[in-house]
Amino acid sequence: MARNDTEATAVEEPRTTVYLGNRKAISIGPDGERTAYPGKQCTTIVLRPGVTLMEAAQEITSANGVWAAHSDASGPAWVAAEGPLAEGLAQLLAAHYKAELRDVERPGVPDAD
């Protein structure tokens, strides 16, 4: 069958990834029980395509948000991000949580200091 070059090929929209230094990381089981992880962790959040800066901030910081579901700390020790919303979102989160603002380190993700 001949290929139709006029068909649009799906191109995935670039996504923002947020890294949060988590010194009290937890997981929540199906029964709602909170289980602590020992040591320093990095909570990684890959934002959904099309999310706005304010939607992302709300989804991370709200009482039922991503941070509350992954930590027993009041806020992260540090914040780093990469992608389309990285600069503004990282600054907003760092100010909100009074956390250190970091650059994303390579290779991989920032350490959990």
C-alpha cells in the first residue's frame, strides 16, 4: 500500500520535568497507609502535555497534590526543572516552598542532597 505523505505525523509536545529534593519521601498504599522511605530522595514529576504554569503549580502544591502524596515534609529541600515551563515553574515552586533553586545536573537527575 502506498504511503500518504499528506497525513500528519503525530509529534509529541515537549514536556516539563520537575525534580524535588525529598527528605521525607513516602508512598501511600491502597489502604491509605503512608510508608516512609529512608534517606534523601528525588521526587520526579513529568507534567502532562498542555498544562499551564499555574495548573502545574496547583497540581504540585495543593493539599491533595503531588507533593503531599509523596512526602511528609512541608516542602522540598530544593527544586530543579527542565522543559518548556522549567524556569518559571522552578522559580515559583522554590519561592512557594522557600527551597533552594538548582540547575538540573547531568548525567541523570540532581543528587538528593
